[in-house]
Amino acid sequence: MLLRVKRDTTGSLAALDPADEADLIERCRADDRTAHDEFYHRFRRQVAGNLYRVLGDRTDLDDLVQEVFVIAFRGLERFRGDARLSTWLYRICVNVALGRIRTRKRRPNAVGMTDLDSAPADPSLTERPETPDRSLERRRDQESVYRALEELAPKKRIVLYLHEIEGLDLKEIAYLVDSNPVTVRTRLFYARREFYKIIAGDAALAGDEPAGAGEGDDA
């Protein structure tokens, strides 16, 4: 039921090579306004897309994008280069999205993911136009997935999304959520179980798990 989709994570401009990336970081650290503008315009689309896909809606998206960049500019002094800049930004996106999931009281009407992600989920669709019926079916599937994800505790939702939709492995997810692969594996196990119970219409049983099994996840 979960929909793995090919992602555009390169931003709106061509990806930077390591030398140019390091130069951009140093210029930003030197408080070069031109470098700040370049940083923002280079990565804004990527940041917006990441937030949109994790959250499943556009509510306060512009504000959340700004929050990511504020955190990024403040944190560049501590950026050690142990990951690509785009991956580090993705980590900030995940944490900002997690905060948003925790604080919102109810989910707005579901929207499709195709507006910011033009790549089709099925590679074979690149060879022929998508039919209206298939487009409607895919949109309904996406909305169903996000409705089920909304029922999960925030930490479980994040790891399930990153693994099953983004296709990331446990080590990559552990970096993004500032955890360890063992905890991620445990959280993913319970997230999958709850997700499929919800999809099957058995949401009342979704929370029935042994005490402590969710690794301290919050609702």
C-alpha cells in the first residue's frame, strides 16, 4: 500500500561538486549576503519538496521553509562536512516536519504529492501518458496513505515514511532522525504493524502493543 516514488533531491539548480559546496559554505559563514541568497535559491525547492512530502500538505509550508533556512544558517558554523549539504538540510527538514506533526491538532484536507514531484511512481508511465482513471486512483492511494500515517505517533510516522516511501536504509534514517539503527529498526517494525492495521480499518487495535515497545515514542 505504501507508495515508493522517485524523488528529485537535487534542488532547483545543478548539484554542487564538493569543492563548490565547501566554497559556498565558507562564504555563508563569512556572512556574504550573495552567498546566502545563492544558498537559499539553490536549495529552496528541495527543502519545500521534502517538507511537503513528509507532511502531505501545504499548510504553513512557506513558514516551515523559512524555519529550515534559519536553522541552517545558524548551524553552518557547526557543519563538519560529514554528510553532503543536501543530506544535512534534509535532516533539518525531517526535524522541522516532526515538530510540525507533533503540534498540529488536526490534519487539513489531504492533497496529492504530484505538484512538487513530477516523477511518476511507476517507471513504465514515463513511456506513455497517464490515464485520468490511473491518475485519480494514484491520488486516492496517496491520500489514503497520508491519512493512515497521520494516525501514527510522530517518530513512527517519520521512520515509516523515510523507509517505505523515500526508500532509505536504517543507517540513513538513523542519521536523519538523530538515533541509531537498532532503535530505528524497532520503531519501523511497530510502525508497519500499526499502519497496516489502520489501512485494514482496525485502527482500534493499532495502539495495542507491549508497554515500552515503542521506544518512548510520543503521540
